[in-house]
Amino acid sequence: MIGERLNELRKDLGLKQKEISEILFISYRSYCAYERDETEPNDETKAKLARFFNVSLDYLVGLTDTPHPIRQGDEYIRLPRALSDDSRKELKNYITFLLQKDKKNKRSD
């Protein structure tokens, strides 16, 4: 599962395997093996890959199909992968607006 996700994420960025391996200081051979699911990266490397691709570890290892949660306290909202960056920003702004509105309403009570 990790291999499929890494391959998809890399292609989404328009990068080659060699470029990823150089950027993250992972041997080219190891990175290729990760994408082919021949070997699995250790936990430290998984975290490095998740940070680089800006996805959760849960997404990277296949526990969820939504790569980008928005965190507000301990609550998460899983966003669809196809949501554009502009839509993500707009959604985040709307959530901020709703939180401020709720805060005002609580003070009025």
C-alpha cells in the first residue's frame, strides 16, 4: 500500500524517483523498492516521507483515504483529495469564521 501511495504522490508533484531520493537523502535503490512494495521504510523514513508529501502517516500507510486532515483541537475533518488548494484555504477561512461566530454567540448568552 505504501508503494502505491508514494508513487501517486510523487507523480502528483511531477518528480522522478531519483529526485525524491536526492531531496530526502534516501538511496535511490531504497526509494524504488519502497514504491514497488519490495521493502517498507522504517518509521523515521515514513515520517520523513509523510512530511515531505504533506500527508498524514495514516494516509501513507493506507489506514485512511483522505490525506489532509484539518486539525482544530483534537478534532479532525478529513478533506477529499480532489479538493483544490484554493478550496482548502476557503474552507479553512470559513471554519475560522464559524468559530468566531460561535464565540460571539456564547458571549451574548
